[in-house]
Amino acid sequence: MTNSNSANTMRSNSPKVATEAATVVSRRAHKWRSRLVEALSQQELADVLETIESAKRLLSPDAAPALEDIHDFYAAMQALSTAWTAVSRALSGDKEAVEAVVSAEDLVQLLLRIRGAENIVRRIEVMQRTEATQTVQQALVQFRDIRQIDQLSNKCPKVMAEMGFDRAMLSMVDKSVWIPASAYVDGDPEWAQAIVRSGQEHPQQLVSSLPEFELVRRKHGILVTDAQQNPKANRAIVGPSLSRSYVAAALMPEGNLIGLLHCDQYFHRGDVDEFDRNLLNLFAEGFGYVLERAILLARSVAIQAEVAKLSESIDAAVEGFSDEIAITSDGLSPSVRRAVNTSWTAHTALDAYGLTRREMEVFRLMAAGETNSQISDHLIISAGTVKSHVKHILRKLGMTNRAEAISYWYNAQPR
């Protein structure tokens, strides 16, 4: 199994991965600010950043996080909310809050600026959520023409990464056992394989102590922070992955758990957040039905194959014994049918004896060499009834035994 130390060694010995990681870190570190830049004017952007910085100057150092620790909309809103609470308490005369104020500069004005900055961030967050919905829709379209489970499994993690994650993993769940199926690591497929292999070598029962158990109970995505120190986390996965935090969502179409999705931002100097969790959860809702469709199709194909195989076996058996079991329209096997292949008009010579229709049927089978038991099976009557018919036939014909009667039958046929 790949452990944390070996995974660390692999990371440090890979210049290519280190370079790519640095590039991704630089990109992710300014993710939320870049979105602000795209959506806001320079003045609005400056207002948001300056408001948070002002709160840092006027309040105690822990009143709001440092700007370098803010990497997404959620963190920005948390910073502004923390500043708002501190300023509000100071203005209301709270002793602790007043003592936390470093300067008495226009706290009311700062309060208004914080509220304005929150409105700006909320507006951009709504825009981001709309964009996220479109992103998920575009991602799911990529599975539209895929029907094979293995093809979906291989493609899914890469598609999740395209939605903005650094790494992603798809797992299947069968009878509450969690087994990774495929993973994607930006720029490092070998690492992805190592993570999957570790999970496959140590299948995990979905017990109540696991964070993932909450996915089944809540039917909503989860956010796991401080994964390396979390004693409840699946060590076979978080160990070789070195994940600091991750988001996970369940594939539960129609309420049936069939798989799990995991994503993180390993190359991002921050952690995944609530927005990432909601984004993955939205994707999982759609992909769950895509995967279930493939599973049902696979089951249907398997059933059809079994039916075809069974049909072939039956056909072979029938073909092998067709001469023995084939039944003609009058209930006779081919051999019997050939022996009594006479026309009804040939029996006119027997009309004078007053044989009934049933007696004529018995007589024909007698002529074919059938025993009373065989005649009984063919006509579905008891052996005793057959015996009675034979006696009546012999009496009406004025003959003493079967051989004499059969000889008369053939002699009565037209030449």
C-alpha cells in the first residue's frame, strides 16, 4: 500500500509535478478575486478589499482573517461577517468589543462599508452559482452518448476536475462496501492510480463512524476539514492522497446508494469550501442517474445473454431428441405416424362392423404396434379403458386375438 511517506517522496522527486503544482497554486490562490475582477468595476473591487483591510486596522488582529487567507466567496463573507459583528458590538458598548477596538475612527462609516461590501460579494456569489449550474449542465452533457459503465468510470473524474477541482475520485458502493473505481490527479496519473489501488486493496465498509456515512443519512454532500488528523477518515484514501480537506457527494438515484464522489484542491493553498461541496452535490445528482442507466443497461444485456444461452441449450436438447419427442397434429410420433399413414377413406371396409371413433383410434394404434400402455399415453386414457376398447374391437370383428385383428387391418387397405 502507498503510504503518506512514500507519497511525499513521490511528490518531492517529481520536478514536473512541482512546477505544475506551483502554477495551479498561483491560479487557485486568486480564484475568487479573479471572478470579482471579471464581474466588478475596479472601484467595487477596491471597496471590498479595502473594507476588509480597514476592519483589520481598526479592530483586533483576529477580528478578520488576513487577505492572503481569503480564497473564495465563502471566506470573504466570513471575514466581512466577523468584522460586522465586532464593530456592532463595539458600537453597542460591549466592554470586550470596545477594548478590542484599536482606533475610534468612524466605526459607523465602517459598518456601512462592511454592509455594502457584503452586498457586492453576495451579488457576485449569485452570479457564480448561476455559472456553476451551467458548468454542471455542460459537464453532464459529456456523458450523453456513453452507455458503458467502464467508460463512464474512466471519464467521470476528469470531467469533475474540469469543473474546477484539482483531484477527483469515483467509487462504487456494493452492499455498503466502498471501493474506489477511478481517480484523476491534475498532471500526475500515477498518483491517481496509487490512490485507487490503495482503496481497492482495503475495501471500506460504510460504518457510522465514517464521515461518508452522513451522505446516506443526510442525502447531501459533505465537507471534511483537516482530513489528515481526522481519526474517522478512511485512512486507505486520505493517507496516500495527502488530502488536507475534501468534499464528497453520494450517487443515490431513487434513494439507492450506488457510488461516491470525492474532490479536493490539493494544489490550491486554501481548502475546499461550502461552494465546492454544493457544486459537487449538484453534479452528483445528475451523474447518479447517468450511472444508474448504464448499470440497468448492463443488467439487461446480461439477462438477455442468459436467456439466449438457455434458449440455445433447449434448442440443442430438442434437436437431439426430435425423432423421439416430436408430436404431429394427431398426437403421434413420426415413427407411429409413418406406420399408420393411411387415409380415413381406407377404413370404409370396417364401417360395417360398427366401430366407434375411439375404437377406430385404438385400432390404428394397435396396427402401429403400440401396447395398451403406449395407447393409453397417446390417447390420455387409462390402461383399463384401452383394454376394454380392444375387447370390443375383437368382438365386433369376430376375431380372437390382436395379431388376427392387425392382419385384417392391413389387408383391408386399398392396393
